[in-house]
Amino acid sequence: MILLNKQAANTDGTQKTIMHPTPNKFGIATVIASGTFDGATVSLECKGALGDWAAISDASFSQAGSVTLLGGGFELRGVVTGAGVSTSVNLEVVS
């Protein structure tokens, strides 16, 4: 699932619901940040059915990297701040 694709400006990315194919709706997913950051920070946020958007601890990138998430059924979005002239970042969820 792609959260950001060649994002060149600051944004609160489009939200995506992450579902895992296991019977208990619980699973593991890896989030990969890549691209040209040029001073930008890419943060991963989540939201459950009753809450507001919240930053995920240790899921903020100023260079290429990844983080593993455990869970399912919540919404995710990528947030870009501090974008520079040549910023072009990607954020992808793979399971």
C-alpha cells in the first residue's frame, strides 16, 4: 500500500486503512521511507475508530529507513514537513 508517492511538498497524506489477512485482524507490516529528502521529515501517523491522528513513536524519517508495525484495522497516513526544493519522498507499507 502506497501512502506517499514522489511527494514533493509538505502534506498530511491521504489516509489509508491497513488490514491484515489473518483471522484475528492482527499482523505485522513494514513501512519503508525512501527518496530524496532535501531537509524534509516524513512522519507516520495512525488513528483508530474513536481517536484523532497521533504520531507513531520511532516512525519519523529524515533519510531512507523502515519501521515494523504490529496491529491491524487502524488508519495510517504519511505526513511531510520541511520539504525542500528537490524533495521527492515515498512511503510504502508492505506485509
